[in-house]
Amino acid sequence: MMSSLPESFEERFSAALHTSARLWRLALDKRLKHLGIGQSGWMTIAMIAKSGEPMSQRALADLVGVEGPSMVSMLDRLERDGFVARAPSPLDRRVKLVHLTDTGKTVYAEVVGEAAPFRADLLAGLDPQALSTATILLETLKKRLEDTL
């Protein structure tokens, strides 16, 4: 028999944060299915685009939250499909820098085109002050977590 003890706010927050982040990505992924590249693919493309400059495979793996070999496999697929290109770093030939191709930039524009209205619809009607407070809280948690890694 399962216990029905009330959860603390800390436990409720942790569960809500984890589940909301997962469901946010799943819902957006559903809207991006037509791209045919999946969540990790469009997230990788978005991270490269947002960086504004070529990124190392290692930095991308860290940002997307996957292991290096998983990122290499993802980049192999994205490169094969013409979304990204890799080139040796001029500073360290062992490091491969990844940049978006024109096709990758087009896909990123589609991701933004779907993500912006999705986000607007999801956040519509929420109290702006509550949203601001939640944003500051989540940014503070992100910083604390980064400091532990």
C-alpha cells in the first residue's frame, strides 16, 4: 500500500520542475516532428545557432546534456543530412568546431517559428510578476547547479 503522506514543498517543486521540463521538451518536439530530426537534433541545432559562433563538440555535448560519444553520433547524422559542418579548430587541430550550414540555419528558423508561439500560448495569462519571480528562481538554481559541476 502506498503512503499518502503529504510531500514537502521542496519535493513538490523538484517533481514539478523535472516533469515540466520533460513535458515542455516533449510538447515542443511533437510540434517539430515534421523536421524529422528529433529533440536532440533540433536542440543541438538551436545551441549552435544561439552561440553565434562555431562550437566544439565537447561544449555542445555539455550544453545539450549528453556524453561526448552521443554528441559525435548526433553530429554525424546532422552532418550527413546537411545541417552542420565540422572543421578543425585553427587553435587546436584536435578540436572539431561545429557550425550550421544554410540548411541548418533554415531548420533553426523553423524551430524558432514553432517555439515562439508555443511558448507564448503556454505562458499566456500567467501573472507577469509570478513569471518574473519564477524565472529569477530558476536562473538562481541553474547557477547553483553549474557551480556544483
